[in-house]
Amino acid sequence: MNSVPSVVRPAGQPDLVAEAAKVFGNTVRLSIINALRQGPALRADLVERTGLPAKTLGAQLTELEAMDAVKAEAQQSRGRPMLYYANHARLERLLSALAQYVLADVRSAGAETPIEPH
């Protein structure tokens, strides 16, 4: 039986671009990143800001932490809750790499027309 890889990555695609696709190519992760634009937050605050179920939020926070897109610090209170915040420097590097990759492909195809949002 043939097995299909779970993730197909084009040959020659830079690692940073693949990482950016993982971070920004998921609407739940984007919702969390957007919620963190308001500032650092505890998990309960993020549940409220995003409207996501706590279990979903927790799983995606773990993924975002593993990709260094989100950082967490234990607080000095009872239960030591984690305070989450966006790693802006990392997010900017990922966005820049993704934009350069996409625009380089558009320019090499001869399309000089700016890409307009819909």
C-alpha cells in the first residue's frame, strides 16, 4: 500500500518559509496570535479573547511555543499560571521570509502587478 506524506514540501523551499506556513497557515493559530496583539495573556484570558475551547487553545499554544512564535512565563502566584505573549521578532522574521518567497515567485513569473487583498 502506498503511503502519502502528511506534509508535502516543494523542493527548494527554505526552512523558514515552511515554518511560516505552519504558523500562519492555520486559522486557529492566527486567532491566537491576533489575540496576543492586545498584549500578554493567561490561558483563561485567551479563551475569552478568541472564543476557542480551552482544549483546542492549549494544543495550539503548545504548537506555537514549539515553533517559537509564542513564549510563556510562569507567574509568581498560586498555581503558577502561565502568561503567554507573542514572540514579535520571530513572527516578523517568518512573515518577511514568507513575503520574500511569495513575491520572488510572482516576480519571476513576470507578474509586476501588485497583489491586492480581496
